Amino acid sequence: MNAKSVSEIINELGEERAEYFNAVAPPIVQTSNFAFDSVADFRKAMSHNSEDYIYSRAINPTVRILCQKLAALDGAEDCLVVNSGSAAIFTTILSLVKSGDHIVSVEKPYSWAQKMFDNILPRFNVTVTYVDGRNAENFEKAIQENTRIIYLETPNSWNFYLQDLEAVAKIAKSKKILTICDNSYCTPLYQRPLELGIDVVLQSATKYLNGHSDVIAGVISGKKELIEKIYHNEFMNMGISATPFDAWLILRGLRTLNVRLSRISETTKKVLDFFKGHEKVEEIVFPFDKDFPQYDLAKKQMQGAGGLFSFLLKVNSVHEIENFCDALQHILMAVSWGGYESLIMPACVSLQPGDFDSEIKEHRRIRMYVGLEDPGFIIEDLQRGFDAIKGE
Ligand SMILES: *Cc1c(COP(=O)(O)O)cnc(C)c1O
């Protein structure tokens, strides 16, 4: 996507300043309800295809400005902004399946996608087959007569495995199966699944889009017909619209999306250089690293990779990992990512200390997210972590 259109979308699209006193920043239209002057106006608004405002569970002016921008960034006809990334996933799947349907999903999708597939959908007689998505043929092999959806997440936000979007979209189209891709890792600035043939793109706006660690939200983008179907049904029934205030915060965060991602990408290179060849680092896993097994595919379908990666510490005990993490003074220990602050999340937080086995690589994995701090500030802190495990 060229810089001009990104700038146009982020700075200008959807902003009708004459409608709000020529204010440069759009207003937060904090209202539940909208009133009408006449029965005729009211009736017109109630007609199915009207774009008039009626009630903020449906659409609100502040939310609409954001919707226009996010749909344009995705290259989509339309989008919905909902109150979490998880709601975006659940709503989309729920709107597309009926009892008896089957889904082929990439293995280890985002944890709450997996929980929906494993715990909720079986109650409605919807089944899921997981496949290793690194080989597109695995999707084809898993397709059944009742397969309705292929669910993708590339790169996967935990193991960073990629799926070849163009290849999977082609397979799905030949069998009239819908494809959904979670694009939270890349954002539309770094990967544009709809242009590669994917039908629906989902994102957690909590991550890069908002980028300031103060909003939970999600986006569903796709063809107008499909988005409208979700809007008039599951979206309205569940009441999951983003609020005007959250939409306003995301609009504000979005202004700097491009510069944040550029800065984070630059800093990430420096942090990875620091890790590379470090005696205590066994491996780093990052799609834009030349040693990444799917580097060629990453370069083919992604325009950038941001700041999320993982590394394996060369240690023999869980205490060394704990010492490394606990010694950090600036990098925060937390879930999520995509904000201004650098973060780490060691895999061992999901293990009881007694279950740790240094022979199992996964146990020694640490996920890191590089934020907006100075590179030297981050690297100095990581050095503090390494110093804490030296000589153990
Ligand atoms: C965080 C995340 C989600 C869920 O988003 P929330 O806004 O936390 O509900 C979905 N997919 C991926 C890849 C994520 O990282």
C-alpha cells in the first residue's frame, strides 16, 4: 500500500469537519439515542438500508469515522468495529456456521479462538480439524463435504508459523469454502489478506491499531454483503459495538500507526542483532529473520513484521529464566502486545515450576514485544537480565 493512500486514510478519510464546528479532532458523540423531527424522517431511518443514526448499539458517528478508515486500510468494502478481538472472532464464526458444519483451522490459533472451537462449537454440532498450516496441502487434505470455513492466523502470534494465504485462498475458492484470517500480527500496513484472496480479515485493535494499551477492541472486514449480514444479526443481538470513547481513542492511536510500526521495526532489528550470537540465546524466531524457516514466504506475502518475536534461553533450570525476567527493570512482564511499552512473556508462566524440563524447547521460550523506547534502553535492560543468569 503506498504512503499517500495510508496518509489519506489515516489523516482524512471519514472526517466531515463541517458537521462539527470544523473541529480538527473528531468529537466523541457520547449518546445512546438519536431523535427525529418527523414521522417521515423516523420512518426513513428505520428502513433497512438507511445510514441514518438511530441507536448507538447499531452505529454511532464517532464509531463510523473509525469504521471507514479501518475498512479502507484493509482494502475491504465494509467493516465492523467490536469491543474485543475475541468478539470479532466469535461473532464472525457464529454468523457463518450452522449445526452439522465443519471448520478446518490452523493448529494453535489464538487461545480464545481455540477455546471457542473446542468448548463452545461442539455444543452446536460444529466440528473442527486442526492442521499444520505451514503446508497449504494440509488444508486441502482436511476438507470434508461439510467444510464451511478455513480459519487462519499468519503469522501465528505464539509460534510465528506462516500460512501461504494465496495458496490456501485458491484451494478454498475451488471448493466454495470461506476463508478467515486473523491479521493482528501484521496489521494491513504489513499484510493485506483480502488482496491475496481471503474473504474475511479479523484483527485485535487492542494491539497495534490502538497501540497505547488502553483499549480492548476488534475489527471484522470483508465484503459488504457479509458484513451487513453479521451487522443485522449477531452484531446487533450480542450488542458488541465498540463504544464512542473507545472508537475515539483508536482514531487517536491510528494517527501514528505508520510511524509506530516503522520505529518498532527498526528497533526490533537492533534488539535481534543483540540476541544473535549471544551465548545464552539458543534460537530466535522472527519471520523477517534470514534463518526463519519460512523466510521466503514471509518476504513474499508480508511487507513488514513489527516487534513480536520469541527466543529460547540456553539454561538448565526454570530459576534462570525467572532470574532473567525478574531482573528486568523497564521491560514489563505481561500478556498482550502492540502498545508503546516493551514486554516479555515467558512460556514457563503456564507451567508449575516442578513440571519444567529444560530438554523441552517450548519450556524455555520467551515471547518478546519491542515497544517505542530507545533501542539502547531496551538492550541495556536485556543485558541486566543476562547478567542475572551469568555463571549459574
Ligand atoms: C490479542 C489477540 C486476539 C484477541 O484480541 P482481544 O482484543 O484481546 O480480544 C486475537 N488474535 C490475536 C492474534 C491476538 O494477539
